[in-house]
Amino acid sequence: MNILLLGSGGREHALAWKLAQSRLLAKPGDRLYAAPGNPGIADHAELVNLDVTNHGSVVRFCADRRIGLVVVGPEAPLVDGLADTLRAAGVRVFGPSAAAAQLEGSKGFTKDLCARAGIPTAGYVRVKNLQDALAALDGFAAPYVLKADGLAAGKGVVIAEDRADAEAALGDMFDGKFVDSASGAGAEVVIEEFMKGEEASFFALTDGASIMAFGTAQDHKRVGEGDTGPNTGGMGAYSPAPVLDAMRRGEALERIIAPTVRAMADAGMPYSGVLYAGLMLTDEGPKLIEYNCRFGDPECQVLMMRLQSDLGELMLACAENRLSRSEAARFSADTALTVVMAAEGYPGTPQKGGTIHLAEKEAEGVKIFHAGTARGAEGDLVANGGRVLNVSARGANVTAARQKAYEAVDAIQFPSGFCRRDIGWREIAREAG
Ligand code: AMP
Ligand code: GLY
């Protein structure tokens, strides 16, 4: 069949690489298209120019090219209802409806659902104006967790160390500083109890009824070594996350993922696609921090490095509501680790156009995913975004995977780029005993 992949980052490069190996694309004439894609994705897919905000044009493209499956990488088109439009036009799609994507798009929606279904998460209140927000602070202790509602590209969360900082941040939130015009983030704020523990990510595929565990990962959100400095989309990740041992994975599935999928179906908005749970591993067991309605970036890259099952088949089974008849996803027992090489300036304004030279051939067990690259005038590779490359490697454990990943990093010439040198530090300390 023909498949259309939407997105342009390292996550989508990893998905394209894995989809290209699918039996769904094995027949001569089967095509993988990517919109808009990037120079790395171009190795596996035909890049096409499509405006994903114009749902009609995506539907027309699917009809013209007889697309059998659309895979949506990022959250924005999902929250915007692209999957609904495609399904209504009879196109199979991997990714949730707009109603179901509220699990990522609206923090208030998700907190209310957790409260109704008894899902472990931080205590909270939803507030709609500054006066109520300031009064609500009395019910919480420092540090204060404040979240502007709606998609805010990770920028809507403030952890304030004391009351004065919390009041100032709330002032900003209701002043519109965090307002995202597309989603209206900032019109409402969620104040949460602070949870203590280690964070880890848990992934599940679902067709709305049946659930399949789909691996674990841990990432590094801060830009600086030792997890310091401003937050980013993620500077590196590894999978599996050994802290999510079998017991905690079982708890996460039973107490968090399964009741969520049930509650969404009961509410008439079945969730279909990948459900990515950000978890806090507290003394009382895993608690939900947040949901994402898509794969994590760069968590997807390390999951795909380990995935042995046919990604296309699994995605199609979700899209066709027959996941219960699929075998459980198989992953290599190896660890995969990815190091993000970013452009100077990130997570502020990144320097664009910096030259990149990659080795002709990747070493065994190494994959370099393109996250923010473009072709320069001479066809040379240049930086074109904040996060530019995801240098990924597999090894017997985090220590071995990390060594291989940094060897690959050191073989790359990218003078205007930088990376953290300590990806995996927590786990490496544990491996060293
Ligand atoms: P979110 O966008 O909801 O994932 O929040 C961003 C980050 O803020 C998370 O990855 C956590 O590090 C932190 N965070 C969010 N909510 C809480 C909470 N209730 N307690 C402690 N940390 C939190
Ligand atoms: N790496 C975090 C995310 O994709 O949301």
C-alpha cells in the first residue's frame, strides 16, 4: 500500500526508517510519502509539499495517491482534528481524534478524567482568573506547580520555588504571556501538588479498546549538563528505562493507561494511536504527570532503534481497530541511547545554516536521525532548527550504548552545534554500582 507520514523532525525520521522496513511497503510500487519531511527522511520516503492545516488538501492527496494509511507524527494536527477529517473521508489514520487528543491538548480535561477514573496523579485545581488562582495557592505548599492550559510547546509549565514567584508567574499566565493564539493556552491555569520522584516515560498503542505496551524511555529535558539550565524538547534519551521495572510497568498499565482508555471510550471519544504517559515514580507508585497523544521526540528514536516488530502492521492494526489480534510488540533487549546535537542558541533562537559533515557510513548499531537539517545551495547539509541531529546507538547497556553514541558524535563535523556529554548519567551511575 501507500503510506503518508506527516512531520519533519527526528521522531519522523525514525518512524520513516522503521516504516520503510514494513511488509506494508514490500511490494514493488508501494510508496512511502512524507510531508514535509527532511533530508534524512528523504532517504526513505518521497517528500511532498502539503499544508497539513488545510485538511481538504491532505484528503485530496490521499485520494490521488491511494494512501492506505496516514501516520501523524506531531500533536498539533491531531489536536486540530486532522485525523477526524481523514477518517470521515474513509482514510485510515494512526493518531487520535481531536476529542481524544485533548489528553495532551488540555491539562484540565486530563486532570478531570483522572479524578473521575481514580487515576493516580497530583492533586489540582483549575482556575480561570488571577483572583481565584491567588486564593487557590493557599491550598498548596511550595514548590508550586502552575500550568497554562492548552498546547504550549512545553513552555506553559512553571515550578515556582516560593509564593512570590508563584504569584508573579500566575500574573504572567493570566496576562497572556503564555497564550498560544492557536490553542488559547493561558485562558485557564491548573495548579498542582508537587510530586517528588524520578520521571520516566511509558508508551502504549491502543485502538480504543485493546492496549499494547510499547516500551519505556527516560529523557533529559534541561539544556545543560547535570540537568541544569532551561527546559528543551529533550537533549537525549534512552530506552528501556530500567527504573520502570516489571512491577511499575504493570502498575502503570493497570492503574493509569487502562482506566484512561476505558474512560475515553465510555465518554464516547475512544483514543486510537500511541498514548505516551509521562510518569513520576513516587514512593506511592507511578503517578501521571501528563499525557502526550504522539510519540516523544527523541524518545521515539530510541524506541525505533529497539523495535523488532513491523511498525506499519501495528499502526494499521490500531487504525483498523484490530489491535487485539496482533502479537505483542517485540523489542531488542539492548539499550538504545540518543544524543541530541543542537544548534548554538537553542533553546533560544538557534543559529541557522551551520555546516554539517557526516561520515559516509554509519558504524554498526548507530543511526543518525535528522531533526532540523536542510540542504544548502550546493546540496550540502546545513542546520535548520534548534535540535539538529539525533545521534543514536545500541549497546548491551546504557554505558555501552552511550560510548558508541558519543563515538559517532565525535565523528560528526558540526562546528556551530553542541550536545550534552552526560546523556544517561543517572543510569550509568547505577550501572557502575
Ligand atoms: P508537563 O508539561 O506537564 O510534562 O510538565 C513539564 C515538567 O514539569 C515535567 O516533565 C516535570 O518535570 C515537571 N512537573 C510537571 N508537573 C509536576 C508535578 N505535579 N510535580 C512535579 N513536577 C512536575
Ligand atoms: N521529549 C519530550 C516530548 O516529546 O514531549
